[in-house]
Amino acid sequence: MVPMKIQNISKGGCLANGFTLLELIIAIAIITLISAVSFDASSRSLNRSRVNAVAIELAAWFQTIRTSGVDTAYCSVIFNPDQVTLAQAPTRAAASRVFSRGNRVYSVEPAGCSGQPNFLIPDSVDGNTFTIWSNPLFQFTQRGNVVQTASNSVVRNDVRILMVGTRLLRCVRTFDSVGLFRIGSNSDAAGVGADCAANAFNRF
């Protein structure tokens, strides 16, 4: 028996039992578009999880200081301690600085106020950087209140965390007389000067 020869004959621009070149191009374009949309969505989700991780870990660190403060002194939290000392902090206004993985953002004095005397940007953020805006110094009293040393008055304190290259802003807010912590969201922040709306807290 002589084997049959199967030929790929083009008739009218159409491959026999196949696709036209135009159909293949359209299919590739659709697959590319779906892949791009999926990648963008997963990238945004990853960015949200990373900025949330910084905010959640910072709020937990504050809570540890509040609940385990020493009996003999206030617990002083210093922002950007590699450039600002405890003595300098009361004379400086709130400011922002860019931090990356492993950078020291805050320290607490006395060290006995926390088993972890420094707050570092967590390793889970990978290569992302964050602009953090904060008062240079605030204190937790023995009652858990938050005070500013310049006026020694009970205050509400906000820390703003903006992922560089995005509009994802998170606010860690301490509430004055009760010293409670809430995390707020602003996913359309023009910069670190933006704020988190009151109705956006605990909804990130």
C-alpha cells in the first residue's frame, strides 16, 4: 500500500484545517493583553500587601511599647534615629525620609520599653522603598497616653507611609488619651503630605 501524502494546501489565504495568519495574530494579541492585565493586577496586589506589612508591623511595635513600658520613665519614640538624637528631636518639626529594607525608622528609649528597641523596614518588602512622614519625637506615658514633649500635651499622632513609585499611602494613627492604634488607607495619594480619611481607618 502506498502511503498517502498529507499536504498543507493554502486556499484563499486559509491553511487547510487550520487558522489564517490574521486569526493567529489576533489570538496572540488577546493572550498578550490578558497576560499584561493579569500581571498588572498581581503587581498592584503585591504592592498593597507590602505597604500593609510595614503599617501593620509598625502598629504592632507601637502597641508593644505602650503595653510594656517601664515604670520609672516615659517611653520616648525617636524618628530617624540615625540622624536625629533624643536631645535634638524636640526642636525639630515633623519631616519625611525615604527608607528601604533593613533601614532603622524608629528607636525607643529607654531600651527596656520594648524587647525590640528599633523598628526596621521588614525584609518582606523586598526592593521597594517607602517615604515615611512622622513627628520627630513622641512619648507613651505610663497610662498609655501619647504626648508630644514640646508641649507635653496629649495628642493624636499620625505616621504616614507612602510606597515610592505608587499612590499607596497608609496611616498609622494613635489616639491620644487611650493610646489605641488604627491603620488607614489612601490608595490615591498624591504624596506623603496626603492624609487618610477618618472613614478609611481599619479598611485597608
